[in-house]
Amino acid sequence: FLCSSVLRYDVFDVYGVLWRVVSEHSENLCEHTEPLDSNMTSTFKALYISGEARTKSIQLSLKISEPSNVESNPGHTWATFNSAPILAIAKRSTTTSKKSTWIVSGKPVSLFHRIHAQTLSTKYMTMEHGTLSASKDAWSAFNMQIVLPATDTLSTGQLHPITHCCSIILTDTCSGISSPPLIVTKVSKGTACQNDGSPVNQMEKIALRRVNPDGTRRYLSTPRLASAGREDNLQLSATGSSEQGESYALLFQPPHTRHRVENGVQIEVDDLDDHLCWTIVGISKLQYTFFDARALNDSSPHMPITPFPTLSRSPAYCEIRNTLELTGNLSYADPTTGERLLLDIYIGSLGPLPTCTHQGRGATGTTVAVVQMPSIEEVVRALEKDTAMAAEGSSLPLLFIRPTDSVGYRMGPTIGLLHQALRVL
């Protein structure tokens, strides 16, 4: 598992971060604790799950606490985040029919390689100073996008798997820097397969090929095993260097070639050493955002900021009554009485809006809130205050604010039918 957590909030002290891996049966498989550094970042690259823990999926639970010098008196915990279920993959799929294991265009991936399958030799692909690099200690998330001829287009609303022999571009999700077009190449028994169009699967070993104008083939590789005079440096930025601590700039290197006869025809094939091959895995990214709605706090929240409010279905707008129906977890526990209270609901800066509630059916804690929407005149005035939003024709965000300490939560620019509701208004 490759995991990286980032927390940023200027006025907070350094906190401890506890990662917990939970099975699909809610069993606690392992824990890992790591402090936040001066950049408010906590990073670790491996979570070990024993072979006895048989599970199809796992969930990551992240707990963030105030520092404590006494083990028996742990610091105040103010956030616990749980991920969506993550598919547990021990090895790559031997079939291409499992769509759940396909690598999909536009989704983030990570790439790493090992020499002779030795874990200690693992190097991860990362972006350093504008240069694609290999590192023992850091990794980057890359969006893998299919490159099509100008006459072709991908249909929207569908998942498009990355296939062997297709041309792709890797884009670093943080810096936005992209690689040149690369051809995804299937590797079978150390040999490059030139004409395989099957989908690429999780944990599969691939090579990334570039074809030069003269027809010669080069493969993306680390420079440690490069032969003198055979290196073709991949320099994406003038600020990059070939060696930076434990990171090394990637190179394009030629393969070992040989000839063999297939169907009576002699063809040239590429034999690929381990340093020319990469293992590819998909990445799950989770992002939580909260804010101080009234700028009243100068320290960390005294109450836990989690769980975040959630909507279990799209908002439903009633044009006749000018109301918006919201269903989900929309309450918080009163710090004094423990009573469940409804969060204040805003549409942009308009609020708190009049709301009546009743208990929803199904999941425990589900609330149905019927919100009285503002008049059209109020909505127009609120939109005009934000000229950029008005120019783009956007609607106002849906906000939930905890009145006891003004901690606020934003539900994107709009959600589902909220677009329709505000258009009607």
C-alpha cells in the first residue's frame, strides 16, 4: 500500500497521525503512527498486512490528535477520517475480464519497480524539480491520459481502460508537469509484446516505450544500470538534475534486441531487464475541507470536526413550495448535553435558512431536512456580490455550519439537483 496524508492549517501545532487498516468485516488489521513534520505533512510508504488477514477490501482510518508527552494521557483527538472501501490486491489479475482491476484513463496511478523482485531495491516514480525521477523514499501520483489521433475522440461519461500499445501521457497531479507521449507495452517473460491491445490491470508489469524518428525504440528507466553512451536523458525542466539525494532522474534506454521467427517471418523483439519495467497501481485520493465560518477561532477546534455532514441522495427541489429537501447525516452532538442538533444550512452567504426536520428511514442517524429557499431577488443579489461566480453562471455553494464554534463544511459548488433548484429561482 502506498499512502500519503497531507494536513494543512496554519494555526495548528504539530499533531500525531494514526493510520488504521480495517477489514471489510471491521477487523483491525494493523496500525501505523507518524508525527506531522514542520510542513504539516505525514508520509509513510508501506502498511503491512499479514497473510492471515484474508479480506477482499480494506478501509483506511486516519486519526489526528494533539501532541502529548504522556503516553497514558493522549492528546485531544479532533478528526477521524475514514476512506471508502479499497480493493485489496495481493497480485495482478491473470484475466482481463475483471473491470474492477483495470487501469482507467484520467485516474491517478503510481509506478514503481524492483530489481530481481527484491523489496529493498524498490524505487518509486516521482517528480522532482520538473524532472521525472526514481526515489527510494518518495512517490508521486500521476494522471494517465490516453493520447488519440486528432480525428478520434473519447465518449464522455464512460470509463476508458488503458490498453497495451496505446499512447499515453503521465501528468504529475501536484505540479501539472507532463511527460512526452509514451507507449504502454506489455511485458511477458522479460520480452516486450508489440501487438497486444488488452486492458492494463492493477499490479501488472509494463514498460513505457518511446519510438524515435529513426525508428529506434527506447524505454523509460532509472540511470543506475545505464551503460555508458547509451543514455537518453528525459529532462522536462532546466532546474532538474540527474541526482538529488536518493532520487535519480529517469532516462530513456535501449533494450537488448534479438530476432526470432514467427509464422515463417523473422521479427525483431525487445528483451527487457527489470530496470526497464514498471509495476502500475491505481490510487485512491480522499480530500476533506472545513473552514472557520465566522473567523472566531485562533486555535484548533475544541470539538472534533468529524464526522463530516454527508448527503445520501441528491437534493430535491420543490418549485411550488420553494423548498429544498436534503437527506443524510446533517447533525452534530451538543458538547454539553450530547443532544443531536441540526447544523445551520446556508446557500452561499444566505442563511441560516429556516429548516424543519424529521427522521429518515433506513440508516441510523439519517435526517431529512426541508429547507426554505431564499427568494429569487436574494439569490441574484448574493450572486452579484461574487462577480467571478456570476460571470461563469455558477450557482451558490451549499454550506453547513456548526453554530457552537462556527466550523463550516462546503458541499462542492453545488450538488445534483441543486443546480436545477437555483436555475429555477
